[in-house]
Amino acid sequence: MPVRYGFRRPGDDDFDDLDATEVLAALSDDLLESGDLEAALERLLRQGFTTREGTRVEGLGGLRERVRRRREEIERSANPDATLERYRERLAAIEEREESALDDLLEEAHSSGDERRDEVTREFVDHQRLQRDLLDDRLGPRIEGLANYDFVSSEAAEEFATLVEELRAETLATFFESSRESLANPDPAALAEMREMMDALSTMLEQQRRGEPLDPSFDQFMERFGAHFPGARSLEDVVAQLAQRAAAAEAMFQSLSGSQQGELRDLMERLLGDMDLAFSMHRLSANLRQATPDLDWHGAARLRGDGSGGFADATRAAADLAELARLEDVLGRGGAAALPEVDLESVRRHLGPDAALQVDRLQRALRALRDQGFVEREGGQLTLSAKGVRAIGSRALADLFTRLRENPLPGGHREDSRGSGGDREETARPWEPGEPLRLHLGRTLRNALSRQGPGTPLRLAPEDFEVEEYESTRRASTVLAIDLSLSMAMRGNLVPAKKVLLALTQLIRTSYPRDFIAVVGFGETARELRVEDVPALTIDYNYGTNLQHALALSRHLLRHQRGERQIVVVTDGEPTAHLEADGTPFFSWPPVRETLERTMAEVLRCTRAGIVINTFALDIERSQFPFVEQIARVNSGRTFYVDVDDLGRYVLDDFVRWRRAG
């Protein structure tokens, strides 16, 4: 029984799981058509699929589109240029309030009638205005100059102090987001701790680079400064948190024009210097760059939003954009190789729990394909294992039985291929999905007890099921001869034919394990095929439908088999090729007389050997394919003119009737 992997949402009672066989079923048509498991799996993972129960599993392509839309949202959410402009406007408003206070002071002195007072006041006001006029228009130098300015307006002075505190907190939060709340109103002690933290971390990184013991040790560092680095378990975690934030701050700077960038850098430099943190910050930044050369330290974020947040928010947006860019890159590569690299936490953080669930289901199902042995890697290439081929065959067989049950063939009835005819063996085997459930009760109950332990009630699970094995008292032998000529693919007949082949092989292996089964593919020539190679089977691009060689090879494979023997031929055209006396293939369209005669000679050899030939002619009218009528007349086999959609039902129904008839 396949294991079902699940992902539990918080608060859920049940697992929302995805069976590995669902993935096999979803990619089987593509695989059978292309023959390339890796490519089929990549397309499936990129496009997503819908399970038999109707659940939609979103593909990596859809998730990548979600990432793109999320990036656009973030780009519209922040704008450091607008934030700079907002601070300029606030500073201008503060100065306007100061200017209004100076005007009021002049008016009051003039209204007093005291000429001396009026003169002194005018000189004072002129001095105040001159002080401000001499200040640089750039935000950083102007704020630094106003810090030494003696405001007349107490309201303006209070607003300016508030503005400076906000900018200080913004500067620190730009580089240390996790400390944003504690630095909202930084006091001297908090600033001293911040400086000591940066210096200690720089010292550790420099010691690590020189190969020296760490002093302080990481544990000592975290004991004192761990509140700034939630979730960090190693020095590498601390470095990653700070470096990614610093790189995002750099991307935020790079989003501005050259003059704006210079203005913001100058502003933050002055504020850090004002807090005695500039040297420690520069030292730490240099060490972080050396420790993380793989980070993009020169990238520029595209931030063109309304600027409603601050510089720290813009840096957070730049960090999110960088993370989303990495996620988009991984999702864009797609396929089985890239899927394990997708960071679930990143998906959950940016796209929500539903998207994370989709990725988790795909990752678990992909692991299940490998863990359960459905796929394997040989020589660097991903291929189906024998177990995987059987799983596809089982699903195809279950589908055919379902279709026969829901839509019986006209004028006939179908016997269940698992009927109790034959002798019961005292053996059992695990039940496989799609086959009738004839439980071997003793073995099933024993399995449940082993899994659950003693006690009641005893709850059965599908993995407990074992079914009784029945074996017919007679043995039969079948060769499935499948046409691999170019027309089979051009008419869309190859995939249904391969499905039928896998389903019938699975039926014989499970219901008639003593039967002989072989597969022959034929185009320009014929060759024996392993059932395990059928999914990757492709058409013969050489011209020719060499039925003569196919019958000869099939007869050879059946030569030592006893009991009833048959060749089941699936083709969409009459013979157009044969083997010459020296073994070289000959092709002609329309077919020449010699091709038909050599093919009929093989039909006669099969007939004399007691081998029945049953032919399924696809998408062909009787009048267009008279040769198979002659095969039936000579061999006494059966001929079916079927639409490709009905091929599976006809082959399965005929095989079951033939197998039970004896």
C-alpha cells in the first residue's frame, strides 16, 4: 500500500494529504506520450493538476505568478524618496512655525511703542533668520544645524525634537529591524548596548576569519545580546539576519537617484555619528560583507509606492523583494530538482498558508515517489522503477474496469477478471487499489492487530488489506504486439495503446501470475520489450509497419509455452514492411504483394502452431483494411474495428472472455 503524506494546518483535525500514486496518475498521459519522465514531471509540477477527488493542486508556475503579483504589491507599498520628501515637509512646517513665532515677536515689540525694544527685537529676529538662512538645504546638515539653533517657538522646538528622535529610531531600525521597538526611544544605555553588540560581533567575525577562538563565545554573545536575534542558533544565523537586512538597506538606498541617495546616506551618517555609532556600524558592515559574499550587495529595489512608511519599512520591503526574487528564481526553474529548494517558510510568509500547503504537498509527494520506490535515478536520469510501472498499470486497469462497469460493451457481457473460477491457493498478498476487494480475512485481521495492538474495537486501514489468491487450473500465454509506426503517434493512438498494454500486463500478473506474458513493438522491424520500458517507449521514426516480423518474433517467444497461446495485435494500418531473406527491412507504400505474402506466411505458421491472432484495428473502416479480415479467416482469430477511446474496454473484455472460456 502506498503511504500517504500529509500537512496539518493549525486547528485541522485531518490531514490534507496527497498520495504519491496521484502524482503518477496525473503525469502518466504525458509520460506515455513523451517517454521522458523528467520532462513529464517538470511539466506537471509547473502546471499543477487535479486529483481524482477533484482537489486542485497548484503548480509552481501558478505560485510563481503569485510571487510576481506580490512583488508588484510590495513595490507599490514603500518609497524612500517620498519618505525623504515627507521629512522635508515636516521640517519646513517646523520652520514655518518658528518663522510665525518670530513675526509675532516683532509685531508685539512694535505694538509696545518702545523703540529700543523694537530695535533689539528686530536685531534678534534678523540674527535668528540669518542662522537658518546659512544652513545647508540638504536634510542631514540642516537638521544638524537646527540642533544647535535656539527656537523661539516652544511648539516648533518640541516638534523638532520629536522629528529628530523619529529619525534616530528610523536609522537604527533600518539596520536592526528586530530591535525596532526597543529602539523607538533610545536612551544612552540602550545606545551603549547597541554599540557594544556591534563591536562584539565584529570582533567575533574578525577572529573567525583569522582562525582564532571566539572571545566572546557565541553562547556568551547570545546570553547578553540574544534579544536582538530571535531564532538564531549559531553565529551564521546572526550573520545571516544582519547581512540580509544590511543588503536590503543597500538595495533601498540604490532605489533612489544619485542625489537622493547621497542625501539619505548623509542624513543617516550624521545621526549615527550623533549617537556615537558611526564607527561601529561601518566596521560591522565591512565584516558582514566579507562574511556573506554570496549576497547581492549591489542590487537595487524598485520602490515606487506612496511612501506612507519610513526608511525601515522601505528596507523591509527591499528585503522582501530580494527574498521573493530568490523564490521566483527557484520556482521558475521548476521540476523535481528545484522543488526541494523552495523555502516553505518564505512561501508561507509572503503568499500565505494555502500556498505553503500547496508546495508542502508537492514536496511530500515528490519525496514519496522516491521513498516508496516508484522512481529511481540511473546515470543522472530520473526513470520509473518496475514498481512505478506497475502502479501506472494498476491505475489504468482500474480505469478500464470502471469504464466497463459504467458503460458495458454493446451486445455482450463482461466477466469479472477476479472471479472465483479456478483453485483457491492458501496464500494471500497485499491489496492494490483498483482491484476487487476479496479479503483474506485472517491475514487482514492479523495485520491490523500487529499495527494497532490488542484491544477493541479493531480498526482496519487499507494497508492492512490482503486478498485471497486464486489461480486458474490452466495456464495461458499471451504476446502483446503493439504498432510503433509513425502513424500511431500522429493519430494519437500510441498513448491509449500503451495504457492498454500496461493494464493488461498488470491484470495478468495479478490475476494469472502463472501465465506467460511478453511484449513486442514493431515499426520498420520488431523487437521484444520489457514491460518496465513501455512508459518511455517512443515511436519508430523509420517508415514501415512490419507485422511479418512482429508475428515471427511473437511466435518465437511462444515456442516453448504450453496451453492456450495468443498474439494480441494493436495496429492502425495494414502491413507496409517485411524482412528480406538477408534480414534487412523492406518498406513500400502502398504495400507490395511480397509484403502481404510474407506476412500471410507468418500467419499460417502461427496457425499451424496453434497460436491465435486477435487483431484490434484502430480508427479504420473495414473497407480500408481488408488484410486483417484475411488474417481472421486463415487463423480463426478475432478482429475488432475500434475507436481509440474504446480500445481498452474491447481488449480487456476480450481477454477476460478468452481467459475464462477455457
